[in-house]
Amino acid sequence: MFKLLLDRRAIEATEVGVLLAAVVLIAYGAFQFLGTQIADVVRNVAGNI
């Protein structure tokens, strides 16, 4: 177990995984937020035509 803690490759792989998860969560949140905004704009434009 101690060898695993000293292995730098395992730490680097974990950092990459955490970073990738953060990017995915941020992208998902942005799409959720912008998706509703874009739908509102389209409805506004369609209502005004």
C-alpha cells in the first residue's frame, strides 16, 4: 500500500481524472444554463414573427 502512495504515476493519473471530471461538470452546467437561455430567445423571436 505504501508503494502505491509513493508512485508518482498514480498521482498524475488521479489529477488528470479529477481535472477531466471538473471540465465535464462545468461543460454540462454551461449547456444546461445556455440551453434554457437559447430556448427562451427562440420562443421570443417566434412569438414576435
